[in-house]
Amino acid sequence: MRSLRFEIMNTNILSDPGLAPSGSRKIEWVRSHMPILEILEKRITEQKPFEGLRVTMSIHLEAKTARTALLLKAGGAEVHATGCNPLSTQDDVAAALALQGVRVYARHGVSMSEYHEHLLAALSCKPHIIIDDGGDLTEILCDERPDLAEFLIGGSEETTTGVMRLRARAKKGIPFPMFCVNDTRMKYLFDNRYGTGQSVWDGIMRTTNLTVASKTVVVAGYGWCGKGVAMRAKGLGANVIVCEVDPVRAAEAAMDGFGVMPMEDAARLGDIFITLTGCRDVITMRHISHMKRGAMLANAGHFDVEIDVAGMRAGAKRVWTVRNNIEAFDFGSGDPVYLLAQGRLVNLASGDGHPSEIMDISFALQVLTAEYMARHRSDLENRLYDVPAGIDEEVARLKLLTMGCAIDSLTPEQEAYIRGMNRTLSELYML
């Protein structure tokens, strides 16, 4: 690669610009299925809240992300986009996005060093706002290249894993404002539950072309993502086992009708294993050694550390590709265990990610949070922020509007009653 500075000033980093027509069709398809962003676009295009600002995005670079990048651009931003996973970039979408005036630094299937270079390329514009997915942009700006945060107003984090990293970092102090978009109700109740629940099974079924009904599915982690995957597995006719370390979540899984046991025991029973914990070493060689012939392993956590892929490669007598995105591992018995998508995010490395209508919600939150940062830049402190409740509720009302639904409103007497109990609507929601 030529010098990074030259690449940024003169060209995008793409696999094949000629793929743009295919990517443009994908973007237009999702555009017609993301009505919340369509509503926001009318106001944002007119008001241009991002005029003069540089926005860097590190999100899975596929059609829904591209549609969001173009909305930010329509709002006046100079947008720089890269992926957040070496296997989730769709090269045709990246080419189409670059053709429409967004600076793009991403190719599918790059090495980790190339992926890192792409992150640096996207940041070297010295952005005013970052939109992060998993925390890699934030890590670079905090630890490696703080000089690139010279003009940073703030940023937002999309994922559970990214927020976990932010909270760990914030204990020592964070050098710029960051908004935890993942923690909004309209994000985790929908994206994490319904989005992950559907897209994980889309990826698995597309990759394997096998039946789910009658199989035993082991779901590691019963957060909102795990709840969604377990719920969909049950709907597809699977027997579901949940593995947890949190006793409350484990009790919840049991009350939801699922088997609950340690991975050590579940390893002997499962046909399909899915990790969604945000932690490492959830499935190790100790567990894999007990698995039955033909067991399939898939990860839906952000990083490829939940399944011990390195241990699998080191311990296998033979590894071979049996189908696109499926590797077989023979550990000496002649009965292979299968790994999907190299242990990376199965719903993106083997699929198209969450449905458009789900990402319509999540990206509306991102756009409105970015707008909030742009409008309130002088008031922000260097710390973690929750997304303002008004943004969460605005997206909820827009979602209801696009679905043709309506809700009741509190009467003045009801509002007075709630105030008298010193309760908020959010607290009442928890009842």
C-alpha cells in the first residue's frame, strides 16, 4: 500500500469499484424498507445539522450502514466509513457508497493488520464525531493516536461489547464524550432481541441448509441477544439449552421454558452451539472434546474470542472447507466438528445482518444522537452519556407511526398522580 496519507487524500480503499451497480441496488432496496430514516431525511436534509463536520463510522459495511452514511452526508457531513469486522464488509456496497461521495476504506476478508490500517485511514481525517461498533475506533483514539481526536466533539457506541469496553475504560477516565446507544430501550429491546434473533438464524440456515427442528441448540449467554436467538430457535422447533454465569438470567431462562446447565454438560448434548456473551473462552477445547459427531459451532458475539478457534486449529489432525463458510475439524476420531464463519459474527460473515426494519430503529438512534452532539457540543463533558430519553421516545413514536399504530396519552390527572409518586414513565415501564 502507498503511504496512508496519499490513500486518504486521493482515493478510497476498495476491493473493486466496478461492483458499484450491485451495491447500489442493495442500498435502494433497504432504503425502501427503512421508513424512519426516510422521515428524518426530510428534516435533516433541509436543516443540515452536520454542515462542516467530519463523521467517521466503523460499522459493518453493508447496505443499511451505507444508507445511514448517505443520510449523514445529506445532512452536511463529510463522511468517512470503514468496517468493524474483517469479514462483514460487502465489497459491492462499499463501492457503491464511494461512488456516492462517501470516503470508504474497507475490503472483505482483509488481514487484521489491514483492518487496522483501514480504521486508521478512516480516523486520519480528524473527525468531529465517531460512530463506533465494538470500540475499535475509541481504542485507537484513546491509546494509539490521541492526536486524531484533536477536533472530536464526541462519539456513540452501537454494541453491547463496545459499551462493556467503554465502561471499563471510563473507570480510569475517558478523554471525550461517548454516548451508549446500545443501552437505549429502542436499541436493546429490538436490535439485540429481534434483530440478532432473526439474523443469526438467517446466517446459520443460509450457510448450512439444514433443518433446525428437532435439533438441540445450545445458547451461551441469555442477555437480550441470547433471548432473541433462543426464542427463534424454539419457534423453529429446536430443543434449547441455555448456558449462563448470571444466576438471575439463568433463572429467567428456566422460567422461559429452556434447559439450563453448565457448558460442560451441554457440550455432550448439543447439535448447534451459539455464543453470545461478549466474553472469551466460552467454548474451549475441553468442551469440544465432548461434542457429538457433526456438532456445529457459531459465534454471534462481536469478537472472535468466544470459541477457541486457535485451539481448534492447533489441535486438529485435519481441517478442511466443506461448504462456503463451513470448516470441518477432525481431532483424530474421524468424526468432524464444524465451525461456521471462522468463529466470527455468523449473522454478518455468513449473512446480511439484521433486517432493514430493525436497523432502521438503531440507525435512527445513531443519527439523532449525532445530531444532539452537533447541536450541544459546547455542553458536553469528557464522560459516558446515556442517550437522552427524548431521542429514545422520538424513535419509538416514529416506529409506531410507520407501523400504523397509535397509543394513549396520560391525562393531566394521571401525570399528577405519577409525579406525586415521584415516578417516571421509564420506572413505570419496569413494573
